[in-house]
Amino acid sequence: MIKIKDKKDCCGCWACANVCPKQCIKMEEDEEGFRYPHIDIDTCIDCGLCEKVCPVIHAVTKDEPFEQQGWLVQHKDEKIRQESTSGGAFTAIASWVIRQGGVVFGAGYKKGFFVVEHQYVDREDDLSIFRNSKYVQSQIGESFKIIFEYLKGGRKVLFSGTPCQTEGLIGYLKGKKYDNLYLVDFVCRGVPSPKVLSNYLEAQKKIIGGTFTRVLFRDKHYGYHYSSLSIYNEDEKKDYHKGVDSDVYLRAFFNNFSDRPSCYDCPFRKRYRKSDLTLWDCFPIEKFTKELDGNGTTRVLAHTERGRELMKAAMADLNVVAVEPDKLTSDVREMFHSVPMNPKRSQFYEDFGSMDPKSFFAKWFPITWKVRLNGWIRLTCHRLGIYTLAKRIFMKFYRRKDERVSV
């Protein structure tokens, strides 16, 4: 049976819970809000299937090169691109699968709740639930079992998830190749705790008031280059839009406090993957082409012939520029390197478990004059149309500073 001795050795993909023939594995939440497998010893028959399907146990970290193909894409429908995190590539891919009578699995909010879970749709109008990034770990639930039933029935299935969730599904299917299965992952920075998100929203309700209708993590309210965490309210006057400089949830995420332990030593960060396609953002677009604008672009990397065929089929809905894979991936640190754990993470979660949400976030991420000034400068640069240039200059200086410190 599977035993988690160190929490960094479990990515929370649910493959073990899905494969268990006795259904004796439950994914239970720990004090940080992440779910881990707990086994009913009395029911377990010690068949070993949970260990056989675990993607962490069987992870291959060596990056073995093979032929790939790359593109930059933007959805032709501007409304879809505006609603999407980047260029709307996934909607185009998923739309084609649905038009072939297929079903699409991805991460979306549970109906009536701000809880992110994997779910499936077979209508194009319903694909909107998968748009926009979800800066939180999704619950897979029984998705792998449902996918298997659809595959056996001959229906096309598109699965979208983090690299570890994708390899979890591959493990659950015991590595068997299905011509009707398409796998799409993305370049993942890490997955924050669902409990941190729920506490954040609890704190925000006390501060903002009203009734929340939508929570978007990469909203283009201020544009693609200065995306915000947006909370939409029934009372429009109470709508909330803050960037990474001032929103407390984003500050926790980008300061590496709130990620799952496995994310700090992720074995799935590599260029050559088991998925068919990998998707991620493109900043800045002018580095690659002048044929596309700066309002949201997706980089797409195909790993398989099936992935290339899927992209070609989706191109009817996309504006596309081909890019050599080496160039496409050359500046993508998150593809190859795990984020470092914040040295204060233990204290962060100790306070998280003992303080009320509003006091907790106020202690750890106070809105100081420096935070306000940073936000004002960023927003001013955006309004002047120089945000991308200013960010590039800052990052260049920051990297040089890092190099001097490390010498």
C-alpha cells in the first residue's frame, strides 16, 4: 500500500484513490488544506495498485529529447481571448474535440462555490468555466474513472491539468495508449492551498462586503501585461481588482508561501513531456513576431504526432505563428526549475492555523506605503503604455543583481 512518509512525495493527483479496487483510499485534507491519501487498513487487500499508478514514485526526471513543434497562437474571437488567461488556445482545441462528439475535462469552479475541481463538459458554450487560470490546486475527484469509461466507449476525451495530474492519469490508465485520448498540460509555477483561498475569500467578504459572483486570478481588467486578481460583486461598486504587487493572495503565492510541498521539488518540470501539448503565456510577444498583438498570446509546444494533429485541427479558430521549439522554451524558467520554498513557510502555516483569516493576512501582507507606491507605479506604467518596457528593464537589473550576489 502507498505510504506518504514525506509530504513532498505526494502531488495530490488522486490516481491512487481512483484506482483502488476496494475504494479504501480517501483523499483527506491536512492542516495546510492539501489532500493526501489515507488508507482504511481493515479494507485494504494490499494489491499494490496504488503504488503502481503513483506518478511521483515512477517519475522520470531525465529530459530525453525528441522532435517537437511550436507555435504562438491567438483566438480569432476577441471575446474568448479577453476571457482567457492568455491567447485562448485551449478553447480552440477543446471546441474541436467537442465538435467531434468528444468530452472535455478541466479545472473549474464547483457550481455555487469558489472551490476548484475537475469537471467535464460536452457543449462549447460550457467551455467558459475552464477559461482563466486557477491559482489553487483542483480536486480531481473521480475524473479518472469517468475518463476511462468514456475511452472504453470510444468517445474522444480531452484532459487538461497540471503536469503531475496528467502523469497521474497516465499512471491510472497503466500507460496504455488510447487513440481517442488527448492530453494537455501547462507550464505550472506551483499549486497553492485551497484552504488558503477559502480563508482569503472569507477575509475579503468582511472587507469588501456584498455578494461575490466571480473570482478571476488572471483577469485582463487592466490588460494582459498587468493582470489582476478580480472579485466581481453583485454590487458593481464593490468590484475588486488588485495586481501581484498588492493583493494578499497573490503575494502569498509569488513569495512561495502557499504552494504544496511537492511543488518545491517537482519531478515533472521538463521540456520533453508525456502530454500531447503544453500551453503557457507569452511575454513579450515582440521578441518573437510582429504578426500578433500584445493582448494575450499562448505558446503551444507539441510533443506527439497526436498533439500536432490536434493543433492543426484547431487552427481554423486561431491566428498562428510557427516558432522553433528551442526559441519558444529558451526563457521559461518555470518549465525547468521548481520555485524555492520560502524559509518562513512553517511560521506562515502555523499562524494560518491559529489566527482568524482577516488578522492573518493583515499580519503577513500589510498594505504599507511601499505596497501602495509599488501598485501606483505599476498601474501608472500600464496607463502610459510602458509597463512591458519597465518590467523588462527591472527584470534585467534584478537578474544582474542576483548574479552579483551569487558570485
